Amino acid sequence: MEKTYPHMRWMIKLDQIEVLDIIFESFENPWLKDDLVKCFKIENNIGLVAEDEQKVKGFIIYHQDKTKLELLNLGVHPDYRRQGIGTFMINHLKKSRLIERRKVFEAYIRESNLVGQLFLNKNGFVTENNPIIRDYYEDTGESAYKLIYRLKKPKERLYYGKDNSSQKNLNMEIYY
């Protein structure tokens, strides 16, 4: 049987209850409703949900600026874990048009969140110089690991010749 994945769509206010349920079932130090509302008042913070049969199975919240994406929160409902939904959501962002102008996808993750660290590592995120940020989380004073995924620029076409009818093209993959 072929594996099916949920549909990705923008998070809307009506999703708040299901997203908060996932957050409370997933994290030792969960975001509260006020944290979620405050998050979306910040410009360029965006949420997506993975939905199947009108049920939110997972969510991803990120911040985008001109040079990078920053993963703010990601969760999968406990009933749907280990089915590839988290990886599906990460890959959705990696393959989207969002990455065209960005070089880096960053995530800051609690030092105690080993499952999250292993998940991000499995999805290509790595630590670089000085990956530990001391006292990063205000609620507990816990340190965070900074994990980075270097984004690949989409293939570019280089044309030779003066008119379109005689153009030869060369596909090049450029890595940052």
C-alpha cells in the first residue's frame, strides 16, 4: 500500500485548539495559548498545519527574514508519530519557494530535547562552531543547541547565444 501524506495549509485561528493539544502532549515546557497568540503578532512568523481527513496531525511554525528561515516550533500528534509527518513538514519548507532567497534554515532546541535533536539531525540539520547558547530559554534558564541546515539554491539556467532559438542551456547546481 502506498504511503499517503497529509495536505499542508496555512494555520488559521480555528486550528489553535488542535495545535495547542499537540503542543501540550509533546513538550515538557509547552507554549501556552498566550505564547501562540503572541508568536503570530510578530511580523513574518508563519504557521502551517499538516491536515488529513480534516484532522490536524502536525504543525510547523517558522520565522522568515531575507536571509534565513528559523524553525520556532514543530509538533506531531502522538497518534501519528513515526509516520514521516515531521520530516514531510520540514521537506515541505526545504522544497518551497521560500528558500529561493535564503541560505540557512536554523533551529534552536532545548539541550534536554534529545528526541528533537535527533529528528533535526536526521533531517540534515547540523551543529557548527559554538552550537550551545547558554541560558537561551527564559522560562527555565536552559541552554539551547543551534542547529543549521544549509539550503541549496535551485538549479539555474545559463544561456549562451544571442537569440532564444539558438540558446543552449547548462543546468548548474550551486551550493552555498
